[in-house]
Amino acid sequence: MDHPRTIEFEETLRTALLTLDAYLEDRWGEAFPLHPARPPRGQTSGGEMDGLFNVGASFTPGFGSRLGRGWAVDIHLATLAQVSPEVRRAIQEEARVKLVEELARVFPGRRLLVEEDGGALKIHGDLSLGSL
């Protein structure tokens, strides 16, 4: 069973990720054809299961990472089209900037950083549960 503060942290983080998903959909949602098995944006009850983007995060202890423990952010594009490395980098950088903004909004006063780590984004910094 998860600790109530862990659940609260994860739910708050999910709020920021859903906002990021919506932002990316607004900016890039029409740039590539949607995967044939993926419902269009707004067709499901949550932003994770429809539209071009699926944004999520999973905790990692950070073994072997220069940034240590944190939340690895996965930005999945639901398309069969080829997405160039340059476009992927542009999407990732926009996502990083927006995520920093959203984390400051949903976790005010907390020092959370978003940096590239091994080709993906990682949220790290003050991950303590005592200051929720």
C-alpha cells in the first residue's frame, strides 16, 4: 500500500503531465497522422489514451545516472510516420520548458529541475514527501 503523501505527490505530478500532454497536442497534434489504432484527441476520458501524445513518468532510483534519482518522463508519439531526430529534439525541448513551468505551478516553492538524462527528460531535485 502506498503512503498517502506518495499518492498525493503522484497525483499532483500527473496533473502537470496532463497539462504538458495538452500543450503538446495544441502545438504538434496535427503535425503527424495519428496511429490507426489511436482514438482522436478528446475521445477518451483521459489525455493519455487519445491524440498524438502520451506523456507519462516513472520513478527511477538513478543508478548510473549523473542526475541520480527522479522521474523519467516518457513522451510517446502515437504515429506510424517517421519523426526526424530534429523534430523529436524540438518537441523534447518545448516539453522541458513547459514542464518546468507546470512543476513550479503545481509544486510551488519546491526546487524541481527538468534536465535531459540519457536522451530522455528527468525530473529531479526536491522529491521529499514531507513538504507537500
